[in-house]
Amino acid sequence: MKKSRLTEISRIATETGSALLALFQAGNSGGEIKSDHTLVTAADRQADALIQGMIRKRYPGEGILSEEQETRYPETSHAWVIDPLDGTVNFSRGLHYWGIAIAHMVDGYPHHGAIYFPTVDELYTAARGKGAHLNGKSLSLEGDPSGEFFPLFVHCSRMHQRYTVRTRYKKRSLGAAAYHLCLVAKGKAALALESTPRIWDFAAAWLIIEEAGGVIRTLEGDGPFPAQPGKNYSKKPFPILAARSAAILAEAVSSIKPRGE
């Protein structure tokens, strides 16, 4: 019996996660700084090779965009956008917030997504029009955080360099874009802001948030989808804001201003 795309993507994410977890527990922390000033480790490269090998075996002929190899969007209708290790600095320093993000794209839009965080054993999945799930349980967001103590606003470390933010939510920065966005999809954070993410940081999470009933948008410029064949996405950040509801997002947009305005 032929397995569904989502089942296959989930398998690829969890198998890669198991391999990375073994490296993490063994203290694999060596790395180097890339030209874009981000860290890459041997674990990133091993995970990338593992994911690409499984995709090419199961779906030959479909193009792949990966943070660690080809960053131009493929010319194929069916394509893949992968981040083999989101949260590399956390991984290298022995912190637990890191994961694997895989998106299957159709004509430039995410149609299936899986993000796996091995240290907490959380697998987030989504299929367009079929909802989002966490470890097989349906995600359905409730938008009003008024009855909560200290609803959270999670954000990247660069936020205060780029934006002036005035919000009533409790701020946290955990060092992994995919994890921040999944906290919104899970309903644990009201808001998430990422100042300079690339398409591999959020392609899967974008779909997961929307399918869970949340909202996500760019803060500046055009949106990321449809992704454009041949475009080099290593040079194109997309500042994004995600929220559990349109009302929360609208409130947040009015309180976030680029520095200098």
C-alpha cells in the first residue's frame, strides 16, 4: 500500500531526528561560521544528506531547496524546502530547542509539512485543507488569551535591533525559529516574530499555523509564496509575524515599528 506524502515526510523527519539526537547526546558541537554569519556543524550536513537521500529515493526528479546546499528554488512543480537542523547554536551548546523542518511544495506553495523536535518528542504535521496535528492530535487554536496569566510573545534575538516593540505579552527568545512558530500553532504562545528568517525556517511552520487556525504574514514587503523558480532564497529574508488569531495579529502590528520610524 502506497504511503501518503505526509506519512513519508513524518518518517523522514523523525528518522533524521533520531540520528541527530544521538549526536546531540554525544556532545557533537564542532562547527564553523558560514559567509552569512550563521553556524553550521557536521550534524547539519549529516542531517541534510540523510533527508535528501530519503527524498531522492522516494520522490526522484523532484527538486530540493536546502539551507545547507542548493538555495535556489527548484524549477519542478513538486519541490522540497528543508531545514535539516533549525536551532544549530542551541544544538551546539547543548540546549534542547532544535528540530528538523521539511515542507513539500506544489507550484510554490507548501502543501505538506512536518517539524520534529527530538529532545521533547514533538512532531508537528499539516496537510493543506486537512488540518494540523501534534503527535497525531488535532491542533485547533483559540484566539482569545485574555483569561491566561502571562500570554507569551516569542521572538528572535535580532528583534530589538530591528524593531521597537510595545506589547502587553510576556517576551521569550528560545533560539529556534521553527520552535517559536510551533509554539503559536500549539497555543502556548500568542505571538511569534522572526526578523530575518529564510524560507526554509518557516515554509513548513507557515502551513502548520494556518491549518491550526492561526494567522501568519510578512511584516515588510511581499509574501514568500508562491516561491519563484530559480530565485536564490539565501539572500532573501522575510520578516514574519504569527499569531493565534487575526485580532491578536492586528493588535501586534500596530505595536511593532521598524527602528528609525
